[in-house]
Amino acid sequence: MIPWENYVAQQLPMLWIPNGDFELIEARGDLHGVLPANPLLAIFPQNWSYGTGAA
């Protein structure tokens, strides 16, 4: 296994980190800017706003 790990470490352009199986987002109906979800599972509260329209 070690020779294979060394070979792959030299061949891959970056570290491969698999995404999570799912992401569950619960937010109030009048909270906008929560979606779309970030693929890195990060949150950005600066994009959130309350009201009837989008942020």
C-alpha cells in the first residue's frame, strides 16, 4: 500500500477531500440568502436578510 500512496501523492494535483453525503439546511421562511448551499459546507451570515424579497 505504501508504494501506491507515494505514487498517488506525486500524481494528484491536489488533496482530494470528498464532500459530505448530504447537507441539511433549516431556516425560517422569511430568512433570505441562505441558499444555495456552499459546497465547502461554509456559512456566510453576511448574505442573510429578513424580509419578503431576496437580499
